[in-house]
Amino acid sequence: MNISENKNKICAIIPFYNEKSTLKKIVSDTLNFVDLIILVNDGSTDNWQEEIPKVENIILISNEINLGKGAALKLGFQKSIELKTLISITLDADLQHDPKQIPNFLNNIENYDCVIGKRKITNSQMPFQRRVSNYLTSKLLSLKTGRKIFDSQSGYRVFKTNILENILPKFSGFEAESEIIVKLCKNNYSLGFTDIPTIYGNENSKMRAIPTILGFVKVLLKVWYTYSKINFKTYFNISFNISATLSNSSKLITAGGSNLKTVVPAGIAKIPLFINSII
């Protein structure tokens, strides 16, 4: 595919939620490298309307309430499919994704169905809790998919639009980004990575480490189960016996199995129950 012959087919999808302070800059900078921007407002309440340039190559989709990043990405993907674009690029509105990297992505997508921006996770500006959650989810995804996943939580990605129909997320939150990777691998699409700078400012991240990890576990089990029709309870041969023990100082839960007998904090012990509830 020669992208240069399709100059009106490169689309950027930018979901945003209360990003008034950075919205104008990310849109203006991105327009230098793409032909079309699909903005997905996910229920923002910060008077963002004046920040969007009045130009014809910006399409705005709005949710009345905040549905989550996965839901916003799905709307953007569906619009890009409808418009028959060739290339769809996703980036965040908080300036953590530098639009100047787009040419690099476009060069790499010639050889893949999807290319994900790879940040330097260790010894970087990335907050500690994000480093931990990203490391764990990337390692587990690598083990499960048989592919080397360098950065499972990076939202800076480029796709050939013709694959999007098969990888549309069903999860509505940040876990959708892991779901998309799982679906890419299960459909045997080629996946590449390219280095991007790690950029974090003073903004408050909307991603929370523990909910993100739990959401990831849900994705890993639910999506893979849907594709492979494996009974995970039999496959892992795990039996959890949960009983509550009250003490004067704290609530503990005993998790017992055939080879497991330990006392763990109540919050951690909820994970087996969580897993059982989704498979």
C-alpha cells in the first residue's frame, strides 16, 4: 500500500474527557500530519467547545455522559470505517502523545496491520503505579498471546482501517486497549512497536492502576474464553474456597485450594471471586 497516493485517507481519532486546557493544541498540532480528525467527546463538562478549530476536516462525535475510553474509541473506529479511510491513528488529548511522531508511525504501518507506540517503562517519567501496572499487564499479555508486548497500555497506535471491524472493543474503559491487543493476536494480524517519548506533566491521570489491572484480567479471561471456547476453570485447575475471618484489627480472608492455604488481605482475596464472576 502506498500511503502517499491516498493523502485524503489518513485519520486521527482523539477521544477526550475534560481536556479543555490541551484540546486546542493537540488538535492544531495533529492537523499538520493527517487529513482528518475524528474527535470523540466522552461527556466533557469543562466548556471545551471554544477550543476546537472551525475547520471542515474535523468531525465531532459527542456522548451525553462519560462512557469510558473504550466506548469512545469504538465510536471513533466506527466513524473511520464509515468514511472508508485507509489509516486510523489513535492518540490522547492530554499531550502525552506528540503528534510529531505520526510520520514515524506511518512509515512503520507499511509493514504491519497495527503499530503501537512503545514508551520506556523503567527509569522514566512514568508514575510508579503506572510502571507497575503496565509491566504486569504487558508481561501477562506476552505470555498469553505468544507475542512480545512491549507496552500494553499505550494508547498511541496506528491501524490499517480495514482491520478495525474485527477488533472493535466491547469493554468501555481503559481495559479496552488490552482487549484490542488480544483481538489483534487472535485474528493473526501483524503487530509492530515503535519507540515514542515518555511524556507526563502535572495533569491527573484518569487511569487508576488497580482497576486497570483488574479490568485487564477480565479482558484476558473473557475475550480469550470467547475466542477459544476454553473452560478456564478446568484449564487452570484452580479451586478457590473463600471464607471470611474477622479479627479485632482487620478483616482477613482465607483462600484455600488443593495446594494453597494462606491468609491474605481482603482486597486481594476478592480477585478469585472477581475471576469466577466473569468466566
